[in-house]
Amino acid sequence: MSVPTKVLCVDDDERVLRSVARVLATAPELTVETASDLDQARDRVLSGHPAVLVIDYDMPEQDGIAFLESIEDRSDVVPVLLTGHAGFDLALEAINRGHVYAFLQKPVRPQELIATVRRAAERFELGRALHRKVAELEHVVAELTAKNAELVRARAQLSELRDQAATDHKTGAHSYRYFQHRLDEEVARAARYAMPLSLLLLDLDGFKQANDRLGHVAGDAVLAAVSDTLRLGVRVMDVVARYGGDEFVVLLP
């Protein structure tokens, strides 16, 4: 069972107020509340959250348009303005300043009043549905933004791990694993295009004895120096890798 649509009627003329409320009460889907002054109307709009506000333009405290301006940022109520003063300028002001949904001239025909309030209620429901959809989309965007940030971090970590896997940390040369990957690629390319491919294998004579006598720190420094020398002497496309221990390999496509 659907929830009745709440309508608030505001008019300082008790006779008119009762008449409008009585007409709207004949619509089974509407539940009607009334207020005879703007203070009461403001309280009921902000606390009761009606869907539609039917308000008279000629209120003693301030005109209905000014009142609508005062609550615009605090309520999603859809306003319908009643007035005994017909005129294009007033209607334009009601739309531009008060964002009035409909502008009805007194005396209002009952069926016209009910039909207008029903359309205003539909407008209210459409607005609520739009707000819900916007909130859902904002939530989705926030989730996607968070996931994208996670993806960026994951890619950065993956890139770092790949760099670590491709580099021998002691010498700065490429790792044996990276060399094997590049060797497979270059052998296949050389075979496909009948291109030459050169490979240099190097080891350091007497390195083990020097490493044992001077210590591993000195030995690591020697390996790093050899790696730097090799990498400075080759082309960008060439691959210098530590093959293992005191052995290096240079792949020359």
C-alpha cells in the first residue's frame, strides 16, 4: 500500500483555507495539513516535510514568494501559489524567485486544484528519485575512485617488483631471470628475421681468492664496478646481466 502524499495548505483566510483543504481531502492519495500564518507554515514545512505546499500569495507577514525564497535551501517541497491577482509579471516573479511549480488564480476550480496538486506530487517524487539516483551514482563514483587509487598503487607496486626482479641488487646489472627472458625474445627475433645475435660470457679471474681475503664488502664493490664498466661500454639495446657469482653476460642483438 502506497504512503499518502502530504500536502500543506497555507492561507490567512480561514474560510479559504478550509475550502482548499476540504477539496484536496477528497483525493484519497492526499493527506492534508493546514497553517494560517507563515511561522506555523515554516515549522510544518521544515519538520513535517510535505511533498506539496499550496500557499496564498497575499499573506500579512510577507508575500508568498518571499516566504518560498526563505525556505528554498531547506526544503524540497513543491510549491503551488494561489492568488487573486492575475498578471504575467507576478507569474514570472513567482517562477523566477519562488521556483513555483504552478500558479493558480482564485477562485480555483476544485478539479483544477486537485489535478495541479497531483502533478506537483509527481514532480516531488521525480525529484526524490533523482536525488536517490544522484546519491547512488556519487557512491559508485566514490567506490570507483577508491578502486582506481588502489589500482594505481597496485600497478606502482607491480612495476617496482618487476624492476626489482629485473635488476641484480648488488651490481645494478640486469638479473639472470631478466636475461633469460630477453634471450628467448632475441633468439626468436634473430631466427625470424635472419639477423645476427652475439653473446658474451665473462668471469673475473681470481675473484674468489680476493673475496675471501678482502671480505664480501670489497668483493661486492668489485662486482659493482665491473657492472658499471660493462654497462657504460654497451649500447642502449644491449643487455648486461649478472649470470651468477663472478660471472656476467652481455647480450648484443
